[in-house]
Amino acid sequence: MDEPVVRVRDLRKSYGGGTVRVLDGVDLWLGQGEVLALLGPNGAGKTTTVRILSTLTRPDGGSAVVAGHDVVTDARRVREVIGLTGQYAAVDEKLTGRENLTMMARLAHLPRRAVRPRVDELLEAFELTGAAGRQLRTYSGGMRRRLDLAAGLLRHPRVLFLDEPTTGLDPRSRHGMWDVIGGVVADGTSLLLTTQYLEEADRLADRVAMIDGGRVVAEGTPAQLKREVGDASVELTFAVAADAARVASALGVPAPVARELRVPTDGSVGHVRHILAGVEAAGAVPEHWQLRAPTLDDAFLALTGHAPRAADVREPVEVAA
């Protein structure tokens, strides 16, 4: 395997004089041209990990290397090869879309002759050319996020960090952002993405690292993690609990909880038909049934004992000197 473009070993970070431990020995890696999703609730350590990798926060211990450069001892070189988009669009309301990108390009020290062509290229790529002359206060949330993502790509970064890029977007805008992010990855950029959305991780990631309580509790492809839960199931809801119990007995599966029954299946058409035939033979008619495949939500629940819900406390923010 080629050397990972990002390698993190035993990363640790605490706040409040060590009383609030946010990272407790995180290990992860990102391959060239790969998408890695850090999945977990608020407070799990996702944002702190990204801030350390982008040199905005210093770790207390462990090591992190990005494109061959240590994030502590060679922070300047790290910043030269990365792009970063945070949870909220870092844009100036009073400037136009074009003016925002132009300003950021100059702050990023792009050669003067390269600024306008690169800005034009990104406005077109993110379907913002028609709105380029409008002030940001007239932009929708999805447009702002696309502009922020474009700003993170001004320097053709080898590695892009996206910290919950679709936070606050409506479902339509979120799906639009997924298409945009997919295009970025198709161009060869390595991407580390943090998210609370199971569907987002499933849609975008080659691999998922589930993070909880400052540790990576599981890592693998979405399909591998779902297999941790087991097979798919046929889920049936009956009018009365007695019907569900009778069907469970007929099919030889564990007794149901109240009126709902879950029957494991390999997901094939033949096996699902066999289950439904057994239900019919038992003389019970379900009010509703569905074939349900394991989800990343199921995997997270199985591995941590709770769903990836939002925590009450957000991670503290500290800027590296």
C-alpha cells in the first residue's frame, strides 16, 4: 500500500487544564485519492481532529502527518498542501461572490496572474457564475457552502478537510453539495470529512471511522461496518401482538416485541418470498412490512451502545500559536 497522505497516531487533546479530554488516543489514516468520513456526535472529537490536522490547534500528545509534513514541527508546509472548509461559511456578507474568492486567493498568495482564471474556473465549476456579482447576503445557504468549498480549493490542495460541510442545509441543498463534493473527489483530491449524517457518510465515503468519546471505535468501508450488525431483515407490524407471536413461532424466530416482528433474511427475492409465505400460512396478515438492510446507524448503535446523537456539549476551540 502506498504511504497514506494523512497518518494519525495516538492523538490526544484535553482542555480545562486536562479536565475535559476530547481526544483520547485517536489513530487513523487517509489514502491518496480516498474519502474518509469521521462519523460521530457533537463532542466526539471530530472537529478537534480536523483542527489539529489543519494546524489550527496543537495536540497534547501523539503525532499527525499530512502529505509527509508534521502538523506541529512543519505547520507551514502543511498549510501549503491543504484546503479547509469549516462548519460555517467563512465569507464576507458585504462582498460579492467573485470578490470573496478574489480576496481569499490573494490571502492564499496565489500568483497575481493566476487569480482571475482560477476564480472564474471555480465559479463555473460550482455553478455560481450567474451569481458572482451579487453580494453574499443575497445567497442561499447552499450557495454560501458551495462558495466556501470553492475557496478551500483555490490552491489545488492535495488534501481537503471538510468539517460538517452540509450543516444547516435543507435536504435538497445537502444532496446538491454531495454532488459537488463527489466532483472534487473525482479530480483526485484526498478528502477527510466529518459528519453526523449517516446517509452522508454512506454516500460519500470510501471508508468510515466511527469516533465516540475521543476514540475511534470502529473503522472500515460502509459495507464492512454494516456487516457488523448482521443480515438484512423483513420487518412486519401486526394489528395485535398475538398475531406477531404466532408468526414468530411458525417461522422459528425469537418472540417479538409487542406487535412488531423482525425476521433475518439474506435479502434475496427467494428468501423474502419464503418468509412472506410463512406469514400467510400462519394465518396472520401484517398491517405493514418492509425489507430493511443494516445501516451505519445500526452499526454505530451496535458498537457503542447508543445512536450517533448530538451531544449536549460542543468541543472547545483553541487556536494554535
